[in-house]
Amino acid sequence: MGGGEMMGERGGGVCSWALLCAALMLWIGPRAAPGRGIALAWYLPGISPVDYEAGSPLEVFANKLTSPKNQVPYDYYTLPVCGSEEKYRSKKVNLGQLLVGERAKPTDYDLRMMIPETCKIMCNKTLDAKGVRRLKKRIRDLYSVRLNMDNMPLVVKGRTKAGSVAYHFGYPLGFVTDDETYISNHLKFRVLFHRSSIPSVSSSGSMTPAYRVVGFEVEPWSVAHSITDLNAPVKVSSSCPVKAGVVPQKVEEGATVWYSYDVEFSESPLAWATRWDPLMNANPELRQIQWFSIVNSFMIGIFLTALVGTILLRTVLRDFVRYNQLDDEEDSEDVTGWKLVHGDVFRAPAQPALLAILNGAGVQIFWITCVTLIFAVLGFLSPANRGGLLTALVTFFVLASVISGYSAARLYACLEGSEARRLVSMGSAFFFPGIVFGVFFVLNLLLWASGSSGAVPFPTLILLLFMWFGISVPLVFLGAYLGYKRKPMDFPVRTNQIPRQIPPPPFNIPKAAYAILSGVLPFGTVFMELVFILNSIWQNQVYYMFGFLFLVFVILVLTCAEMSIVFTYLALSHEDYKWWWHAFGTSASSGIYVLLYSLYYLISQPGFRGMSFVSVIIYLGYMALVSFGFALLCGAVGFYSSFLFVLRIFSAVRVD
């Protein structure tokens, strides 16, 4: 907001360059496997469908194991399943997928388009004591197996309490009944396909029908197979075909688990470009709650807008008339209010370098949030583009480093700061990014020690360090150079040599208490959306309602701006000219409430007492980072809004 006013032509050119680079990165994509055409790294609806002929192989990839009780993901091949990690190396994934622990490892499932299968036996595994302990722990922690085919996630179709269709990503690893643990070793796959309007050309030159995958569903079963002839090339079990009443496969030492699957093909009217719609529109109750959240946030915004309008249109305008009349009558002895502090209102605050660094980081987060949400609303960051959202955030964060350096330097120069210019530049380059990378590195060590697939590989850490030191830091210094090169802003009034005394605050309540309490309003505008985001993260589901999130973000920005203006005006009216940090903290304090609610959310989870220590630390670490970033964003919006407000009112009144 205010950062845009202070950027100027040079800063605007740098921002345009950064956004251009980001847009180019969005369009660059790796080539797909041979014979599969070209696939963009970023999903655009209706682009790059894959046509399959009858009999063409459908590759099934293993993603990871996830749980709503444990935030530590694990690799698929840590289970006693067919195949091995050494045999099947993960295919290349993007940066966002690596950061969240997603992988793309081939499996032994042999699915072919339009060829159904019934009780196809894959392999068998004999459980040892270590495997039994691991399986029981994972099943009791409610882990699910995430598989993908043709970029479609494997889902279990169900119903909500209201009767609407619901989808669970991945199938449960097993279940527990009467203290006995059972494994899901038989999968009934259901592949939804859509006939392409354009037939494919076979190797012989003839035209054959082409099919496109538009859905991948599964029904998991636990079956204690009894193989009649172990030496037969095609294994046959007496429990096939699998139906109700079969004996489930118990997880116990020495047990031989046979893995099998069925394949069914079903034609769907869904077009390829809209195949994700059923997964994203499955629960209409959520949309009703989202609209309630929007209305709630909108009402808070309306209330604050009316309050600010009253202050600006009545109180401030009345002040202008009164002050100007007093100047004309040369009778200013009885002047009270904010005009009295005109000689101190632009006096540099305490710790101006730190204030500049924090606001620079806040402006950076503000702009990357705006750009990311715009791309998401336009469909560039569809859930079909795995890891795309996180990749975009990292990319935009690095490119927006120039905004952080410029904003911090420009603000520090306006505060007549010249002694700590290098400190401001270094702080912009290393303070917030250093905190983010430090927490990320410690949490990554915990994941690595626990054997989780969520641990980022060492080459990826080197890549992140290169993006930080090789791209982000130079861009910060470039932005700081441009900020210091510009002429400092001229304030509308002169600052007195001797600071005036500040009267005690009303009711002797410190300003910090007002600032902390005022953070409730910005938090209230995003509360419901925060609940949805935490549910998506905790339940390992896809968050896709970016349109609602964009509306909430707009209301949040307006709320922070209006509330900060109100409290700044009230402080100045009580002849308190130290408004700089107060304007920042009034909105930034909302980050405290985000952190407190995230703690409450963690404690209120049903399986909190049985949660692992690593899972709790990972959740708390990342939520602390999110809360800090949220505080910086809101603080920067509030600060620059108040800054522009103070500039405007003291430019409009005569003080000499």
C-alpha cells in the first residue's frame, strides 16, 4: 500500500523486471517422458491432455504416506509392499514437491487402458518383527497411501453427514478392530475415462479410439488370501473374487501378506479440462461456511470504514476549519489536539533501522502475497500442478527481495538515517530470510533423523542457499542502492530542536496494551479462512478456494489500514507524537492471535496426546514462521497507511 507510494519510477521498473522474470519462469516446463508429449510445469486448464489407446499402460506412481495425526510424511517403500526403493527411483519433481516431501516413484501395479482385471495377484511379503511394529504404528496413526496416475490423485469416494459426496485423498493403510490390526492389501481400482474427440493414429497408420483419464478411485479391502498353487505362473486365491464376508489380513509376525488388485473402467461425461472439478466442488457445506466467513469479514470492514469515514469527514475536517480559523485570528493559545505536535510528529523514532528492516520485509511479503493470489485466481496454480503453489511462493519471494531492500532503504533515508545504512541493507538481506532458513534447516534435521520422506535432500538445500545468497541478497543490495540514491522525502513541517513532553496516556494504560488488543480485528477477518487452511494442512488435503482467500485478503488489507489510521489519529489527538512503532504494532499484533489460535488448534486435535514429538515441533515451527510473516505483512500495511495519513493531514493544515 504505502510501499507503492515510496517506490518511485526506478523501483517500479525493478518490480516490473522481477514480475517479468517470474512470468517467464511460470511458462518454462520440463519435457515429459518420451512418447507422452510435452507437459507444462505449470498447469493451465485444458492444456496438455494425454491420449491413451486401448491397451496402453497406465503408470501408477507412489507419492508418500500422510496422516491427520502425524505431520511427518514417510516414503511408500518404507512399507513391506511389492517392489523396492532401490528398484524404483523417484522421477523428477519440482522444488515445491521436494519441500513438502512429495515423490513420484513407480509401482508394480500393471494397469492398461480398457483392460479390466479381477483379483490380480502381485506379490507376497512375509512380515518380520520390525515390519509388524512399523505397520501397526503407521496404521494406528491413521496413515494413508497417496498414489497418482496421469497426474490424478487416488481418492476414496464417500459421503458427508449431510449426504453430499466427499473424497479422501489416498487409501487408508489399514484399520484396527478389537485391538487387532489389519492391512489393506487388496485394492479395487476404478478408472474414469472420457473418449477423446480426436482419434489417435496407431503405429500401423490406422485411426483408433483415444481415451483420457478423468478420475482415479479406489475401494480398499483387507483380504487373507489363500493361494492354492504357489508354483503356478498365475496365482489364484480361494478368496477371489473379493466380496463381502472375506477374512481380513491380520498384521502379525510371520504372516504372509499377498497383495492384489481389481481394475474397472467407467466412462464419464467429464471433460479432461474439468476433471478436477468434482474433487474441488465435492462439499457444498464448505462453500456456505466460506460465504459466511466472507460476510463476517465484510461486516468488520464496513464497521471500520464507517469509523474511519466519521473521523476523516467530520473530526479531521472540523479540525482543519478550527485550526485555520485560529491562524487567521492569530489566537492559537487555546489550540489542542494533533496540531500541537506538528514540530515533533516527524521526529525519527527509536530504532529506526529495525523499523525500516521490518517494514521492508512486510512490504515484500505483501507483494508476493498479491502476485501469488492473482496467479492462483487466474488458474496458474491449480492443484493439478503439484507443488506449484510452494514453488511460486519461493520464486516470488526471491525475486521480490529487491522490493524489500528498496522499501527499507527508502524509509530509513526518509528518517534522516545515514549512520546505519549498511546495517539496514544487511538486515533486509539476512534478518527475515535468515530466520526462515534457520527454522527450516532445524526442522529438516528432525525429519531426516526420523527417516521421513519430508526431509529435503542435500542438493536441494544447496539450491536454496544459492537462491538466497546468489539471487536474493544481490537483489536486496540493488534495491537498497536504488532507495538510497533517490532524494529523501521532504516532510510538510519542520522538526523542532527540543522534543516536547508527552502527556500520560488515557486511564494510564500503556500504548502496547492498545496495540495488542487492536490485533483482534485483523485476526477476526481471517479467522474462518485460517481454520480452512489449517484443516487442509492437517488433513493433508488440497486447498483450492483461492477466490475466497483473495477476497479475505483484500478485506484484511483494508481492515489493517483503517484500524491503524484510527489509532494513529487518536494518539496524535492526545499529543503523542511517537506514532511510528505504534502504527506498525497495532496491525502486527494480529500475528500473536494467529499463533495463539494455532496452538489451540493443535491441542484440540483428537489425537494430540498420542502425537509424536517431532510432529508437534514441526507444526509449531512452521506456524511460528507463518505468524511472524503475517505480523510483518499486517504491520507494514498499517504503518504505510498511517504514514500517508499523517503526511496528508499535516500537509493540509497551516502551522506557521
